Amino acid sequence: MSLGPMYHWSPRSRLSGIKRLGLVPGKRNIEGPVYHDPGDPGMGEFVQPGVCLSPDPATAWAYSHGAWRTPGTFDLWQLWLADEDEVHVLPQWGHRIVEVRVHNRIKKSRLVWIAEREGTRS
């Protein structure tokens, strides 16, 4: 099975880094640290070990902005998975792939900027 184009929404504040390095896993949440257990910061900060992608822009938006509701401008990136990517398709119910994570850097040369969108807290 092969996957078609994949999509990722990133906050505009990450644009200069993406233009320099591409999409890099392990970045801190833009609103500050998120802990494994908010009641016990000693358990350490959680950072996603992969770049989260979806097979369509609407699903990517739902799983990024829909989860965090971070306000601001977001950029939509399109890419095709490559043979050298460490791809993890998340388990889920049903026939539809919702999220794919890539556990390596995705070089800027593989990214196509598609659109921008404003996110709000509501």
C-alpha cells in the first residue's frame, strides 16, 4: 500500500525554522511545556517524537488546531513520503487513516507550501 500526499499545519512562528531545516520532530509546544503528568512535572516534558501528518488538510487541521486551539496564523505544507522516512501509521478504528507520524526530519526541499489559515481559541 502506498500513501498519497500528506499534510501538516504549522504555526507561522515556526516558518523561518521550516524554511531553514524543514519539519523537525521533537519540537516543544509553541504555548510552552506540556508535561506527561500535569500533576507531577517531575515526570518530564512531553515532546512529540515524530512529525504529525494527515492524508488531507481538513483532518490535519482537526488534529493540530482542533486539539490545541492555538490562535494565530498557520501554514499548510504538503509532502510525499519517501523510502527513507520512518513512517508510523497510528492504529485506529475504521477504514480511514487519520494520522501518520514520521520520526525523522523532513527536508525543506520536499515541502510545498499550500495555504495559510487563521486559528482562534473558540
